[in-house]
Amino acid sequence: MDIAQLSQWFVGLEERLSERQNVIGRELLKELRKRIGFLLEVGLEYLSLHRSVRTLSGGESQRIRLATQIGTQLVGVLYIMDEPSIGLHQRDNERLIKALQHLRDIGNSVIVVEHDKDMIMNADHVLDIGPGAGIHGGHIVAEGSPTEIFKSGSLTSQYLSGERHIELRKKKRKGEGNTLTLKGATGHNLKNVTVKFPLGKLVAVTGVSGSGKSSLIHDTLYPILNQHFFNAKRDPLPYAGIEGLELIDKVIEVDQSPIGRTPRSNPATYTGVFTEIRSLFASLPEAKIRGYGPGRFSFNVKGGRCETCEGAGLRTIEMNFLPDVHVPCETCKGRRYNRETLEVRFKGKSITDVLDLTVEKAVEYFENQPRIIRKIQVLNEVGLGYLTLGQQATTLSGGEAQRVKLATELGKKDTGKTFYILDEPTTGLHFEDIRHLSDVLQKLVDKGNTVLIIEHNLDLIKVADHVIDLGPEGGGGGGTVVAQGTPEQVAKASKGYTGKFLAEELKVSKYAEEKVS
Amino acid sequence: MAKKISASVAPVTPEIAPQLAATVAAANGHAADVEAPFIEVYGAREHNLKNVSVQIPRGKLVVFTGISGSGKSSLAFDTIYAEGQRRYMETFSAYARSFMGGLERPDVDKIEGLSPVISIEQKTTSRNPRSTVGTITEIYDFLRLLYARTAEAFSYATGAKMIRQSDEQIINYILKHFNEKKLVVLAPVVKGRKGHYRELFQQIAKLGFAKVRVDGELLDLTPKMQVDRYKIHDIEIVIDRLVVKTEDRFRLSGSVQNALTHGKGTMLVLDPDTKKTQFFSRFLMDPTTGIAYDDPAPNTFSFNSPYGACPTCNGLGEVQQITEDSVLPDKKLSISRGGIAPWASTATSGFSSSSSLSSKSRSSAFLRPSKSCPKTWWNACSTACPRTKTRTPKRQTIRSRLKALFPSCAARWSLTRKTFAPGFRSTPRLRSAPSAVVTA
């Protein structure tokens, strides 16, 4: 049973128990009720106790830990949280804000890293950091109460006031009428769902937490496509049938997982442009004379790299009871390559200098190399111009990692019939980033691909071509399609919660657009 | 006229409470009672932060915002959290710290007004398949305890409530219900089993008992006594025959305890006149079928403990098994082309010799697509058959090796836990403890 039903079971339990049971169980029941109450407070009433932790979304597991923390009733602690509103439908935002205010009221300080409009407006104090990203950022742009931020003129405040906004699409895509139809999905809480996904459009799947979006897309649709195209081994949840598979040629899921777990991965290696750069260096006259191949310029392969640090650039010195100290390698001074390799230069720069270039500068530097330019340009276009080519993958945020992956996809020669699935791509993204993302996604769809996003963020939902709303509630109360159609159509829907919020958002956007024009 | 003397001090409302506290504290000169109102950060330079100095009010809900990559997480987590964590860890002994792996000192000039920090990040805590919402919120632990201590047991066979009695309770019951009656105290040793039990009767005689009750009939123990080997029997030892009297409680108690010892916690009493029996047990016992449970402990209700977990899946809820589809994923391929998945990859040693043999083998079966091989042949392969002996090792064909295909795959898998090329399938199973429905 889910937690809501569980808490009902506990109501009046004492009457159903004998005297002896009551005496033994008194303390136990008190504890149990308290803990269940906290879970309800953070809006997780649709979960059940036996749900495996691995199947929870990031936001859900974070909120469970939040519930536990509220339960400890500690005072005088500083809580730092990272985007607790992930995975939370607008409807449940209010409950989360109340829970955080509760934490504050019992005597703690709470710092939250957030992008959500409601959270910002309900805070006591806001710190706006920027103005740009990477080296263009790192300053406090504005600070104060939400009203003070509103007037500050920073990028964030412009979005809050509506001065800037994500524009609605003037022309809706009509598409060619092709659809991918999934019939009779019954996994988890899905109630025999049959749904048509229009191809060649930007499709948004929405619904409150636990309404069945992940079950439908991740656990049913994606494994079906994955098995069909790539012979993957994961089985989809039960479904009756699928039609339209011949209209697409592959499925790609783009998420926010890191592009590499070690410092040896970087945007250049991930996008594959580093391979091209190495080939370029190997083709230089100096390299040819010395007999260097592309492998010479890799820091993962013996030969060209500095052997003292094995191409890492850093040496880790273990201090027994102090934390490890990282010092630049004394032989190569952090350059990762040995002196001979560094002597080969292209336009005056060695391979290490190239890795230190930001993407923006690299676009100029490689202007005559079409194969390299093609891959780097997309990185620039998705708004990652501030990253350096050699930036360690571990230092990238989730949103940045996702955009690197999207850029890689854009840079490929595509067939125009790919089905992309993105799960909450706006996680970690500020309004400005969402605008970049929206542009990138629209470009992908313009090429004829289909992009399906699971989303809560109204800014992205409103620019979709087609919206499918699941619900109406979470858990057992969900699992049906309550509304579908263009954003305008869904906004008029009588059932489901997304429609109401979407209508609000559309009204605000139209108003903002009229103000600007 | 009575004048009400009211207090001149205004009631303390939540709004003025902090101010009041501050004034009181200031008056008392206790600076510590008034919290440092700000967390002060000076010169943060972690990652892309440009020597940031900022004052963050304490006791408030503060939001950091900014575009992706602007430095919010660097300030929040890599500076403030790291410093708070580091300072807290400094309070531990150096020995304790060596286990925790110290955090590096963040690149910041000074931070003041910091409390102990707790961070709640998004990253999933554990990938442990045994973690559930219940276990990480500890609700599961409390529920287990509730069930173990207050719940009542019901038999999974009949649904009847289980009873359990202590020796005292048994004796009191007998004294109450059988007072002044003749009673035979019995200890059950065999229940519904076949056999001649010659040795059992000898053992009972050696213990000093004279009579037994076999299939309802009281018999004297004779040497070389035995029962029909092919029939099912119930055998009880006659511990004592007595008349129940409250004065003679001592004898009754002795017999009851004796009976419970020999009957392994169970006993019967027989009324010789009516021939009716009554069953007693120290354990939770279903009176009709005799199914007994161990005493419930919190472990019994945990799927992560061997006492409570389902024996087939060990409490994971899923089992992986080898199916025909997983060993032969693509029936159009013949064996020599890698039709048998676990043998297809040359990385698996032991099987590679088989695949090389198959190319040498002249049997045409190996060149045909797998699906056209007769079903009976495959059926023979998938069941466990011992290797057929051949005259010389050289003559040993793939056929005999194939006969043990599925079991050998399973054996290899359980040894190495490595999944072969397309892997195995898993079927979801209900996760349930073997004990019955227990309701509070």
C-alpha cells in the first residue's frame, strides 16, 4: 500500500489493539506516526515502503532525506540543499516550500541552490551569482530580499519580472502526421494506457510526481525501442503493442549523468574532436619528421605523455592524517606531455595550449579545419563557449554535461529520423540556460527528428508542439492520460493539474510579449 | 470594587520574541545567546569564484540562483559546506578522521558564523538493491519491531490463530479442565510418517518407558517391537498415567515437563475414557495441523535477513534464470556462427575449445540454423545429462558437451557471477517471508 493508505491504517489503530498490545506498542506507534507524517509533509504519499531506492528519481530520494532531517528536529544546523524541487510538479512546490520553512522555523539556517521561480520568490534572502558562466561568472550580481532582487536588473530578475522570457513559438509545427503508437501499457500504475506520440515534433510528457511518466517512457517506451534497434537486454514493462517503429531509425536517451568519471575525460575527448585534433597534429611536418602518430598526442597512451604523472598533470601526495595534496607534476609542470611532444606546434600552440583554449577561442583558432570546426561550433551554439577543451569531466555540472551530449548529437550527421528522449533536461538550468536548451532542441526537431521530454518546467512545456499529461494524481490515483494536445489545448483541459498551471504561464507569457512588442 | 491587577508586561508573541531574547541577552551580557546574525564569507576563490565576499543571514531561507556554471554550487557546496564539514571533522580525533578521508581546505580567506552543516544532495545514496523507502526512513525497522512484539500469528494453512503456552499455562489448564479425572500424558515422537521404527521403540525402552501409543492404541513396549513399514503412523510415548489432583501438582508438573522434553516442545493428554486428546505446545502452534513457528523476532520480518527472506530469491524479489531465449538469442544463427550465446564470445575460456571443436566437427547439425534443429535434440541438451562415455577422448563429440549446456551455464554463472553476451533474463517474484499473514 502507498504511504497515504498506510497512514490511514494507523489512524485509530489503538482501538483495534488489545490492552497489552497498546502498552508495548505505544512508543513504536508514536515513532511510526511521526515518520510517516514527515513523508506526507514533503509530498511523497504516493510512494510505497517496498519501493526499491534505485527506482526513485533524484528529487524523490532527496525529499526522503529531507523528511528524515525534519524528523531529527535538530536546531542550530546549517542545511545546504541542491535543487530540492527536481521532479516536483508545480502543484507540490508549495508543500516543499512549507517544509523548508518549517526547518527554518525550528531554528536552523537553510541554504538552497535553486532555479524555480516560486522558491526564489518565497525565500527570505536571495543571492544571484553570475553574470555569465565559467570564467565569466563567479561574482555576486545581486543580493537581498526577493523584492530587492526583482528591481536589481540582473539576468535572473529580468526573467522574474517578465522582461525576458522564453518566447512562444509563433508558428506551431504541423508535422507530417506520422505517429508512434504505444498500446495498452500496464506496468506499475499505468491503467492500460494507449498513447500516440507524434513524430517530427517536440513532445512534452507531464504529470505530478508518481503519475507514471517514468514508468511509461523509461520503463516501457525506451526499452521497447532499445530492444528493437539495439538488441538491448532490458525488458519493457507489459504492453499490448506498438506501431510506427519503421518510421524511426534509432532512439537516443540524453541524460545529465557525467560525460566521464575520471579527470582524463573532457569535452574534447567526449565529442571526439580530440581525435581529430590529434590527427591534425600528427599531420604537421614537424610531427612527420619525428615519426609521431596521433597516439603520441594522447595523454592516455605511453609515448607522448609525461610518464611521471602518466598524463594526469597532477601528483597526489598522501598525507597520512591530513587530506591528500595534489601538486602539479614537477616534470611536466602540469602540462601532461613531455617536452618533445610539446615542441610540435600548430599556429604557435602546443597540444597542451590547445587543450587550454576555451571553445570560443578554439572556434577562431581552427577556422580552417572543417572537421574540427564542425564539432566545436555546436559546443559554442549550445552556450558552452566558456568551457575549455581540456576541462576535466568531473568539474562539469549536470546541465553542462547534458549539453555536451546534445552538442555531440547535433554534430553528428544525422538521419533525421531519430527519437530523442530527455528526462527533465531543465534540472540545474537557469532561465537563460533553458532558453539555450530550447533553441538546441528546436534545432534537432527542425532536422526532422522527434524529441520527447519529461518535464515539470512550464517554460519548456509551453514551447512544446504537443503535450501529454498523465495523472491525475500520483501512485494508484494516476496512470492515465488526462489531457493531450497542443499546449493551448491542454491549458483548457478540465482534468489534471498541469493544465491550470500551463494556462497561467501562457497568460503571463502572452502578456509579457505584448508588453515588449 | 475589585480592581483587576493585570500584568503590565505585554504578552510575548512570536514577533517580539527574538527581540526580547536579544534585549535580555544583551542585558545579561551573554553575547553567545544572541546568535551571530550572519555567516560571513571573505575571499572565496573556489573554481570560478572571483574573490567573493558575502554575508548570508542566519536562521533564514536563503536561495542561491544563477545560470548553470555561474558558481552557485561552488559557493554553496565547495566552499561553505566543505568548510563547515572540515571544521566539524576537526573535532574528531585524528584516528577517527583517518577513516573518514579529510576534506580539502576550500580556497577561501575566512568564514565566520558557521554552524555544523548537513547537506542534502540529489545524488542517489545507494544503489543497493536491498534498500527500499522503508529501510532508509527506518519506518521498516519500527514496523518490524511492532509486528514482532505485538502481532498475533495465524496459520498459513488453515488461517486459524496460533497458540502458544508456557509450562505453567499448560499445567493450569490441565488442572482446570481435567480435575479429578484420569489422564494419560503423552509425548509425540512420530507424526504421520512411514517406517517400521524398530530402533525407535528400542530407544524408548532404554529410556525406561513401558508403554507407547501407536495410531491411537495404547500398547506395551515389547522387545523387537515394530510397526508396518509401508503405512503412515503416529507414535507417542506414554509418559505417565495419573489422576489430576490440585494437591498433586508436583507430579503433574514433572510429567508435563518430561513430556515436553521428549516431544520437543509438544505434548498430548489423553482422556482414557472418552479417548479424546488435547494438544499443547510451547511454540506458536496451529492446533489442527501442527505447524509451528519460531518465536517472532524483528529479524523474522526483514527481507534482508536470512530469517525472513524468501529462500528462492533471498529477499531481492527477482530471480535470474537461464531461458532458451537467452542462450539462443538469434535462432537464425547456426552454432558454428555463434548461435549459442555463452559460447559466442571467445573471451569465455573453457567454452572456446568447444567452439573450435565445433568447427572441426563434421556433424552437420552445427552448420544448420539453430531453429531448424529438432526440438527434441534441444530438449535433450537442456536437461541435465551426464556426459556420455566414449571410447577415446578424441571421439568425444560436442554432442555430449551440449547435453549439459544449460546446467553448465547455470553452474558457471553461479561460480563467476559473470553474465555472458546477451545475458540472462530475470523474472519478478513476489517478495514475501515464508511465515503466514501476521496481523496486529
